[in-house]
Amino acid sequence: MSGYGNLTEVIARWGAERADRCALIVVGEDGARPVRYGELDRDARRMAGWLGERYGVGERVLIQQRDARLFAVSMLGSLYAGITAVPAPALGGAANVERRVLALGRDAAVCAVLTGAQDAGEASKVLAMGGYGHVDCVAVDTLLDQGHTPDAADWRTPALSGHDTALLQYTSGSTQVPRGVVIQHRHLLANQAAIRRALNTGPDSVFGGWLPMHHDMGLVGQLLHPLYLGATAVVMTPEAFVRDPARWLRMIGDYQVQVSGAPNFGFQLAVDRIRDRDADQLDLSGWQIAVNGGEPVRASTMRAFQDRFARNGLRSTALRSAYGLAEATLMVSCTQPGTHETTLEVDRGDLERGKVRPAVAGKAKRSLSSAGPVRDLEVRIVDPDSCEPLDASRVGEIWLRGPSIGADYWRRPPGTTHTFHGSVEAGATDWLRTGDLGLLADGELYVTGRLSELIIVAGRNLHPLDVERSVQRVSAAFGAGVAFAVEPEEEPEQIVVVQEVRAAGRRRGEASPNFAQLAVAVRERVAEDFAVRTGGVVLVRPGTVRRTTSGKLERIAVRNLFLGGRIEALYELVDPPVQALVRARARGPRRGSAMRAPAHRSEDSMLTSSVPRERREAALRTWLGTRLARHLRHPGIAHDAVLFELGLDSVAALGLCGDIEARFGLPVAATVAFDHPTIGDLAAYLADRLEAAGPAPDARYRAAADDDPAYHERTRP
């Protein structure tokens, strides 16, 4: 689709020509709510009229909506009015969300927050507490429902060009130093056209997914791309997916979704958590394109997903690896339609040294998934230090140039000179330095790692500085510390914190630090602030954390020391997969000792309605312990252990909710693990709920040990 100067013109066209066509189908607990193009366009025009009466073209508004329809109306209303949209997470969940929202609002200098009636009061409170009480907090649903907006017919399009800013896409993890990519209308149009060519999508395609709308993959790929085409998007919430991953695949079958994508962890969660009895009901025969992107793609996950769901009609050519980033609007490359996934088996040791050699028998290898050819952008593999192009036998930094590369970081000129204006050829200073490492082989891009220190966990980007500052608040005894990511074999990426701590007697009158308590407190703080699990906490003596001569922390150097088993720890709390990685790298036993909670087993194997209350609680504790041991990748959990001290994050907490609902038929709040933070507390709570629910068939109280053995066997320990 050519001839359009901005994305607004494209979507407004569908509002007129396809008024009765479904633009969105919002799937919730109470059923599905269709939103037609005519309705969406009308409400967006009404919202644009309201915004245009109060704010000028180019001003910024924060979009903070739980509901997909309200998010779409807020987003399009802003675009229609020529106002720059700033997508942000909805309030609730991790403790750092409020700080992040304030940080985004401050950096973007927003004039308003567009939210829903259920969150408007809390949003106003957060703004006031942060010193931004003057910023308007607008309940969009109230405005529309009560007729407080101008009529849609009164809206007049402002003069917009492709160079006008459409949105600021903030990198998804930063809370202290947010960086918003300036995405103009021309960038959106170019990337939408590139996605259409890469995926061979059109107006009759049906899209679907659960990705959060404020992330680039959810916004540009899951929402704006279908609207750009005049197609239909079926959406559900991320919380619904994590509670029960089968809902995603059921939605694909029920609505004949053809295109749906997720980060690697989403595909792995579906493999691990969908039971055979639920999988038997799935129909994936209509799923033509399953895009894996947003975080490093694991070949093992792709194989496991294909093997697991082939019997449900999943096509062997459906799974597609993709590579993209917010700085390039979204998609950079994707494997081609109708082709099988391409992998390279390379020598792992050589790869870590920046060389590419085929794997040989008897030596450690790594499988690399192709991210497909780069068709709409220029790509170079470059030595990040010399800025010289590299040949196909070397790994280097991925540099990009083309029409969908963002203009800059918002109000960040010093940093953007390095990121957006790389020079790889004489006279060419417009290359984007991605910070990602990769190689080109037979015209296809393989992403091997990251030059930058960004931590990607469960599809989210976390900046080490944010994690480190959070850890510093745990104890006044803490000195320098670093956070970095490691990738255990066949496991999701893990965060490791190496933290200096003063030993006893360093200061007169200072109490001796309890290292075990400090390590647990670090894990608990990171879980509370970022809703992610910490795979390792290593407490070390002052002077262990390396710095440059100018005083900058050398995170990569410390990471290499850790992986080589060359850090002398005062105390460490390290998960088994990370321990295994270090042992494999160091080829020897890991120094120090990892703390493990003792395993407790209930002697009762039955949960029946006739046994005494104390025996039912004991059996519930056993059942919960089994489930949590798998969610937390922990070999055994004491019934009085505080789960968040062991690293329970939002994904695991919602997964536990899904287990409880599936096992007992009891709906539970997403905060149940916050409200009942130990296995013992949870067991007592569930016993109360089961008693209140009244008599139930004994099938509801089957033996915990015998509950779906196939599920236990399939779930990784």
C-alpha cells in the first residue's frame, strides 16, 4: 500500500470502507467482544477531537490501558490528533511499575495520561505522589460512554507528514534512565510494509495473541499491523495466557487465527504447562505463521513445540524465527513463508571467541536458529571496536540502515550519536548499532548474543543499572555490585548479581552481616521490584567487582570471571541450572555452597472430602510443593519458606493460579501468592476455600502424587 503519508490515513480508510468488518475481537473471562472498524474509527475520531481541543500537535500523552479496545482507541485517537503516543504498562503487578510510569511521564514531559475508569483514581494518586498532580488523568471509557467528547463528524485531520512523530517507544525494562525511540509515521509505514512482505499477510489474514500492547511486538506487530492491512486481530491478556497457556492455543483454533507470535518463553511455557488432556482438544491446523521473536530464540524450544503440537495439526513450516528491536520500529528479519527452520551447529568455544566453525563430535556445540534474510534494510556485521566490516567466518555487532530505523532517542543526543549514527563506510554515518552480536551465512542472519549489557528475561528488557540500584537498597553494608545475564543450557536466561559486602569488624560497632539473610533479601528485592527470578546471588569481598580506570563497572569482565568459576565468594545462592553452567565452563566443582531448602513430603497421599482437615492440608502442601518445585526450578521447598525469597516471580505466580484453577475448579486472584506467601499459608487458604465450596466429587481430591503423571514427566525439573 503506497501513496500514504502517515498511518492515520490508512486506518481511517478502513473505517470508511470496512465499517462492518471486525477490527478487534477482545477475548476475556466473560466471552468475546467484537470491535468493528466503523466503531473503532468513530471512537478514535471522538477522542482525537477531545485531545485536539486541549493539546497541540506534537505534545505527548501517556497511554496506560488494561483493556485492548480502550488501548486501541487511545492510540488511534492520539495518532488522529497528531499527538505523540507514549505506550506504558498498566498499574498493578510489579512494584517498579509506578516508578516506571513516573519515569516515562517525566522523560516524555506528558500533558495527560489516558487510562480507564478502574485505574484513573490510582493513576491520579501516583501522579500526585510523584509531583505530577498537574498532569491530566483521563478515563477514556467514561468520556466516551457519557458523551463528553465532540462528535466524530466534527473531527478535522491536522496536517501530518511522514516526518511527524507518531510515538515514543520506550525500551521495556528501564525505570531509572528511560530511553524512548522516536518513531515517525514514515518509520511505521516502512516497517508495516516490510512485515507484510516478510509474512505474506493481507486484509483477509486473521491475527491473534496475548502480547502486552505497550511493548513493540504487541503494539506494532499484534495491533497496528492488522489495522494497517484492514484485517482482524483477536487478543487476550498476558495474564490469561500465563495462568493457562492452553488458552492461547485454544483461541487460535476457535477463531481460526492464521498469524500469532510470542517471545521464546511463551512457546516454552506452552510446551511445559499444557496438559495432554487439554492438548487433545486443540486444533492448530489453521495456524500458518507462528513467529518466535522478542528475545533470543532457542532451537530446542522450536523443536519441542513442533514435536509437542504436530498431532494437533501444527504445520511443519509454521514456526518462524524473527529478529527485531524497537530502534528499528519492530521487524528486521524473519524466516520465509513455506520454509523449514534453518539451524547452524557450531563449536561453542569458538563462538564465544567470536569465530564461526562447524561443530565436531566430542566438543561442546551450540545450535543457532536463523532469523531469516534481511530484505528491507541494509545489514553489516562489524567489529564493534574498529568499526570495520567482518567476513562470514566472524561474529560481530549487527549494524542496520534503512527506512524503518527510528529517528533517535528522545532527548538523548549524547547517546544517540553512538547508537543511531554509526559509521562503517566513508561518508555514511546513519547506521544503527544494535548492540546485538550475530553473523551472516548464506544470506541469512543468525543472532548469537549481545554486545550490550541488556538483560532479556521472559521477553522483557532490564537494564543492569536498574537492578543494581534496587539491590543497593537492601543493605548499607553493600559496596559495588553488578547484575548480568547468563544462559544455562536449554534453560531461559537468568539474572546473576555479584555484590560486594563489608566483612565483620570493618567498622567499629558494626554488626556482623548475615550473608545468608542478605542473599535471600537480594533475591526477594529483585523479585519485588522487577517480577523476575534471580538465578544467582554471589556475595564477595570489597575489591572483587572490577572497574575501568575511569571507575566504570566492568560487568562483562565480572560475568566472565563468574562463568569461569574464578570468583571467591563469601556466600552464594545459586540455582542448579546456573551451577551446572558454571561447572561446564570451569570444568570443575563450583567454589562456595549453594543454599537449598530441605525437601518436605507429606505422608498423606489422598485429598478426599472425608479425611480430617489436618490431613487434607498436609496433602495440599505436598501438591503445592510439587507444583512450585517445577515453577521455581527448585529441588525442594520448605513449607514455611517465603516463596518470594526463593524467587517466585509474576510468571510463576500466575502459573500457580492456573494450576489451582485447573486442579480444583477454584478461581483465585492473581495476588494469591502475595497474600499467602508460604506453602503452609497457601494450603490453609485452599482448605478453607474447598470447605466453603461444599461437597465435591472425590475426583476433585485425587492423590497429589498420582495427579496427571504425564504432566509431571513432561515438565522439566
